[in-house]
Amino acid sequence: MKNAIKSVLFIVVLVSCFSALGQSCSDYYPMEKGVSFELTHFNDKGKEDAVRRNTIIEDSIGVAVINTVVTDVNGKETINAEYKITCDTENVTIDINEVLSETLKSALSESDKEVTALVIGGNLIVPNDLKQEQILPNSDIEMDVEVGDLKLKFRVKTTDRKVVGEERISVPAGNFDCIVISQKVETKMMMTKRGESKIWLAQGVGVVKQEDYDEQGKVIASEKLTKFSK
């Protein structure tokens, strides 16, 4: 149960940073059906502890359906879920309620207990155009989960989101010119953790790299793009 909720929180934190979407709506996100991208997650010691494989399985004007499969270090599937992302001329919108619902059902699929969830917080909105020193919308997501008699509450809050620069970086999937975004992150699940994160985004690709830091500035987790194909 603990690992299932940890997997859901893992997805929520990632989606709260960014997710892949529409080249027809934004320069930064691919949308065409068949595009796939793999992001590998590393722990505070730099060792691989999860892999997130994403495939765009449907596309239409302004809408993409993404299948996300998360596996642990042993290759065991912990999440297999689908969710939609939409965009218009101004914003990319991620339906957090749908993301949470689908990932929670997937993570707890082996449980024989009834699962209910209450999500508080609006959709995550990301502007299509990203520019130097641009301030981005914050997000605040709360969720109450009941699995049988067990009740859990967690929260992911991101603030002070802004574009802080540009950088060319190298990851296993290749070399990319990226725009860099920083944000403060507060997560609460049993206990509260505060820190910061940086996200490197490449045009037509999406997230290339992410680093999470504790309050002292130490890297506690990271993620890198390991595969990308159209």
C-alpha cells in the first residue's frame, strides 16, 4: 500500500512539473500519435529506481491521450494509466483529477478493498510560450484517499515557478538546447518535505531533465530523458 501511494505521488509530482503535449499548440511539446519518450528516475545516490515510459496513443485537434507505464528498479510495473491533456492558443491544461484517478486505480489494482479519492485543486495550466524571466502559474493539489478502513492524505504544492535561463545539456537520449525552469515544491504525505526543483525543457521534446533539491540545496532525486522517438 505504501509503495502504491508513493508511486501515485511520484506521478503527481512529475505531472505537476510538466508533461508532454501538443506541437500544434506549443513549440515545446510533441503531440503526434506514436511519439514515445522514456524518463529514468534516480535516487539521492544517483542510482536508477524507476522508469516512466510514455506513449501518445491518440491525437486530435488540441487533445492528446498519453499512456504512462512506470516500472521499478526490478522491472515490476507499478502504474499503467492513461490521461488526456488539452491545449488552446494560450495554455496547456492537465486534468489533475483524471491523472490522480487513473494512476491511483492502477497502483492499487491488486487490492481487493474499495478505493475512493477526493481531489481538491484545479487543473494544472502551463503557458504555451516560455520566455526568459517569465513567471508561471502555481499549483496546489490536495488528495484524500480511502482504501478500506485506511485513510490517507497528501498534498503537492508548487510555488515561485519561473523561467531562469537557457542551457545546452547532454542526456542519454542526446544533446538538447533547453529552457530552464525553477520552482519551490512542498509535498506532504505523513510528513511535510520542502525543497526546490529545476526542469530542463527542449522544443519539440518536452522534459529532458529534472533535479529535485532539499532545503539545503542537495540533490535528492533526478530524472533524465533516456529515449525519445517519433
